[in-house]
Amino acid sequence: MIKRHVAIALSVIITALSFGLPVTARGQSTAGVEKIRAKVQTLYASKDSQVEVKFRDRTKVKGYIGSVEPVSFTLRDPKDGTSQSIAYSEVESITQASGGISTKTLLILGGVAAGAVTTWLIVKPAVCDGGAQTRGAC
């Protein structure tokens, strides 16, 4: 009976450890490295565009491409200006960073729109005097 409980506990521990351990990194083929290198050189041509680099370990970094070398490229951080060298074999994908509207901008525009609607709902009845006047926006 005790052997059965020990066997079950041991199998549960081994299963839990197998899910908890990190997966080993797989190598990238030469064709994949060449594809990344070509994409980096294409994005390097437009120096003013910000890029987003996704690494093989699924982390992401944004910045500007500073220089391109045969084995690596340099990425410059837009905030503090520091540069880091990145090997092509470490990169999963590289894309031009989206220049979309930030959440802060959307909140500001929403606040302005809400203020305009509220002002219209409060000012119009006061100015139009309940519909008695027929000039202007009434």
C-alpha cells in the first residue's frame, strides 16, 4: 500500500517538474538567419523608422537600427540612447514598429469629445431658452 502511494507521489512530482522546466532553445537554420539579415538591411535603409525585435525567447525590444554587420546588428534605444549588439541567430522576427495611436491619446480625445457633448447639452438649452428663440444653433 505504501509503495503505491510513493509511486503515485513520485510520478506526480516528475510530471510537475517536466512542465516547470524551460524548453531548450532550438537552433535557427541558415535560411532563417539570411531572411532576418535581409529584413534588417531593408529596415536599415529607412533609418528614421523604429523597429520591434522579437527574440527566440519571446522577449521584445524596440529601437532604431544603428549599424548592420555580417553577423549582428546594433539596436539603439530611443529613450536613453544606449546601443546593444544583437546576433541574427538570436532573432525570431523583426518588424517596423507600429506608429498607432497610444492609449493616452485615445483617452484625451475621448475626454474632449465627452466635454463637447456635455457642454452642448448644457449650453444649448440655456441659450435657446427652451425653443422660444429661432436664431443661431437653436
